[in-house]
Amino acid sequence: MDARVNRGIDFEAISRIAGIVSRLGLGKSIATILATLIIKGPLTQDEIARITGYSISSVSTSLSFLERMGLVTIVKRVGRRGLYSVAGSLLELIERILESHVYRQLTLTVKFLEKNISRFNYRTRKNIERIIDEYARIRGRLRDALGS
């Protein structure tokens, strides 16, 4: 098969997966790098930069972020260079992204409610107190589930 056709179909697959992932809250470059690893990986930073057109610096920063999220891992060292791979199937990665995003948003929302609880009327305040109490009870389980 013609290499140009392969590049075209690879690009289309990467673009489609990156589109899905970016809609889940990851930035375009991070989503594209993750999608590239899903389709073409495992890859080095240089290979990712060549495929995506992003700078080595941008690739490095994005990979560090993806590693912290538990979505990417170094599977092998080739000299000083790491060989990066996704840390699960596409559906497992999407699940991790969603869990992390929901946990982060929930945490920010609860902090907002705690900070502003005195500004709500009595009835609303009672509902907010229940939310805060429930969050306090499940926070440890959420962190454990997300590996945070």
C-alpha cells in the first residue's frame, strides 16, 4: 500500500480519536498526542513530534501531563530516550479522563460551596451542608479509585 495513503488514513484515525478525547476536557495538543500513541504507539518523543508536527518541548510537556493522569507510561528506555505507550485501552483511557474530570469539577464545586455557604438562605444552606457532608464521606474512596 502507498505510504501516502497510510499517512492519510493514520491522520484521519488520529484526528477522530483526538476529537473525542478533546471533548472530554483535554486540550487539543494533549488529545492529539494521546491519540497518536493509541494509533501508532509505542513511540519516542521525537517520533511523536514528527508525526504531530508539535515541538519536542510541547510533546514533552504533554507527555508529562498524560503520565500524571495515568494515561501514558514509559515502557522502555532507549538510551536516554523513553518509549511511551498508552496505559490501557481506548475505553479505559476515556473512563479515566471522565473520572478525573468529574472528581476535579466536584472538588472545585464543593470548595466553592464551602467558601460561600454563609451567603445562602437557611433552606439552601441545609442542602449544601448535606452535599459537603456526602462529599467528605466519599472523598477518600474517590481518591483511591482514581489513584490520586
